[in-house]
Amino acid sequence: METRRTQRPHREEGDNEIRMKFYAAVVLTIVFSAMVQAQKVSIDYDKNANFSSYKAYSWGEGTNAKNPLGHQRIVAGIDAQLAAKGWQKATAIRMS
């Protein structure tokens, strides 16, 4: 009885293409993760204010998102979350 050794087949070009797509996906994931972490966010509010007494809000002037559709979605999402908490959007601002 003779035993034959089988040689491992060489990788085909398709395998290399799959491997390259995988590496490209990994690199893009790392790059996009770094970009997301690079965003600077700052907030400012009165730390002594009693926010539980507020029930209305309004939008002021500010910097819009670069994408108009994205900006509309952000505003609509915040409006929906505040409405779910019982807040009402004010139509006019009263300064006291």
C-alpha cells in the first residue's frame, strides 16, 4: 500500500482578492473610527438652573449640520425626544 502526499493547492487569485477586500475593510474601519473620535463637542449651561421646572423649549441661532437633510433629521429627532418627555416647542421666546 502506497501513501501519497497531497500537496496543498496554491491560493487562487480569488483568494487574494477576498483577502485584499478584507484588509481594505479593516483599514477603512480604523480610519473612520479615528475620524469619529476627532469630533469636538462643547456644551454650556447654567449649573445652578433647576431644569425640572422647564416645560418648553425653542431653537436659537446656531451652526447647522453641513448636510441639510441630516440637519432636519437631527432637529426632528430632538423635537420628538423632548415631546416624548412632555416638553412643548415654544413659538415665541419670552425674556424675563
